[in-house]
Amino acid sequence: MPDATTLPDDAAPLTLAGHSFASRLLIGSAGYPNQQVMLDAVSASGAQIVTVSIRRSSLEGYAESLIDVLRDTFLLPNTAACETARDAVLTAQLAREALGTSWVKLEVIGDRESLYPDVEQLVQAADELVRDGFTVLPYTNDDPVVAQKLVDVGCAAVMPLGSPIGSGQGIANPSAIELICERSPVPVVLDAGIGTASDAARAMELGCDAVLVNTAISKARQPVRMARAMRDAVAAGDAARRAGRIPTKRYAEPSSPQLGLIGS
């Protein structure tokens, strides 16, 4: 398990299910031009948690490749492409058997075009997996009510989408994300829709505890450079939130005091 040993002076570790991670950026492993670019991007990102899709890859392949090359990271299997609670639970159980981890990023997709989650099936699968001893991190929509239902069944975090998976639209409904963050007793990880570094910083400023990025890095013209940018953006957004932004005002206010001006 990675330790929080490389934190900036004023930062705190990300704590998920009692485990601490120095980085608040999670990174995906899919869609890179080749494996070396993926490895270089993971390294440049500083991320300690890397997600891997079980249904879209051979478990044999994992045993021979990703597990070996990502041995210094925390692998988080996901149930991408599952469309029912039954399939998601079975996939998570297979991942636990193959990878030796009870952690799972839970996805239950309800619509193939939008890739929005089927929230009814998602809550059902989360409940079943939690009862089976899994540490569940569910991908969900930006609905505070659904987020609370997932918390109520015992999920270790909630992972609301910023906008559709792979769309690069950024955060479509910042007010909803902010509300989820304000109400959630567990960590909130923004998942899906990030397009560039400013989106990641914005997520942290809104109150998210971490950000998961895949497509925005893997499909960038220079994935390694973008991974580094995402690392810095997440750190900057977290620092800005802790520092506290000034209130917005309708009119200008001079940054220097008026008292003592020549001629006044």
C-alpha cells in the first residue's frame, strides 16, 4: 500500500477506506498509444491509484502485463461495460479472485450512447458487494440523492460524473457537484468528463477530494505532458480551496487603500 510520503507542506493525504495516498489524482490505464506511454504518463502524474478494466481485457493479460508493469501502484479494477447489477457483481468477484483485491470501482451502465449509470442497478450492486466484503467506489451521476443512497449502503466513496465519459466537456453542473461534496460523509472523487487541467483544478475547488482522469490524458497529443499538468492542477485546486477564495462582488474594489492618496 502506498504511503503519503511526498505531500506538499500544506497538503493532507487522500484517505480512502482507512488507507492514505499522497496523490489526489487517480489515473486510468486505457486508450494510450502504447504501454510505454501509459507507464510514462502514470509516472508523470504522480498517481498512486490506477484503474484497470476487467471486462475489456483478458485476466491472463493482466497477470502477464499490467500487474507486473504497475507493481508499484495500487490497482483498482473497474466493472466498465457492465449493464446489470448481476454482471457487475460477478465481474467484481472475478477481479478479486484474479487480482487479489477487494477494492472495486463499480460501474453499471444504463445507456450505451451517453454511458450514464443505471442508478437503480448501481445501488443494488453496491449493496450486494459491500455485504460481500468489497470496498466499493461507485461511478454515479451528479445527483446528491443517489450519492446519499450509495453512502447509505456502505460505499467507501462516491464518484459523480462531471459530464459524459470521454466527452471532455468538463463539469457540466458545478452546483450539483458542490452540493454532493458539502453533504457527503465519505470522499468524493470526480469521475468522467475532464477535458483539460483547468477542469481538474475546478473540481478540487468545488470541494472534491480527488479526481479520476483517463481519456483527457490518454488521448491528449502529448499524454505524458498532460499527465504532469493534471498532477499540478489537482494540487493547485486543492491548495486554492484550502486557502479560501475571495467572495465575488458586483462592483470593482481597489486593491490599494484610498486613504492617503495624493490630492485626496
